[in-house]
Amino acid sequence: MAMITWITDDGRHRQAEVNDGSNLMLAATFEDVPGIDGDCGGCLSCATCHVVVDAAWAERVGGPGDHETVLLDTTASPRQPHSRLSCQIISRPELDGLVLHVPAEAW
């Protein structure tokens, strides 16, 4: 289980323990994190779960896959170097303490 922190564009923090194997979009919607909509339910088809991985965590989280890269180019907030779709980040013990920034307009 990993403790994940989402920081919204207005500086609010939301934390939750996320079970190993769960994607972080589902966790964010369960925790009502503002700006994470997850309209496609995590099927990698909408980009409404755009987050920016804190630079300190980028290497551990890893980069986006090919299809995710294409979708990241369609987000309302400009893509940043550590942008990811949270539906593609799976909770695991080594992500305990992960910080994700939620852009002003996720979609």
C-alpha cells in the first residue's frame, strides 16, 4: 500500500492510502480529488486524469507509453515534462510518498 498525495492547482493537498495494483485515477476519483475526472473509467481513451508527477518521483514512476503519449498531447493543460495519465500509474510499495500535481484544467 502506498500513501499518495495530490496537490491541486490552488495548493490544496489530498492524501490517501492506495492499495497495491490499483490505478491512481480510480483512487483519485474515489477520494474526490478536484480536476481528476476519469471519464473513460481508466481505459486510456480520454486524458481527463492528467497529472504531473513531482520531479523527485519521475524516475520511479517512469514515463508514458506510446498511446499515453498521444493522449497527453490532447489535454487542456499543456503537457509538461513529467505529465502522465493517472490511470496508467499503478500503485506499488515503492511509490509510497508519491506526489502528483493536478493541472488547472485536466481536460
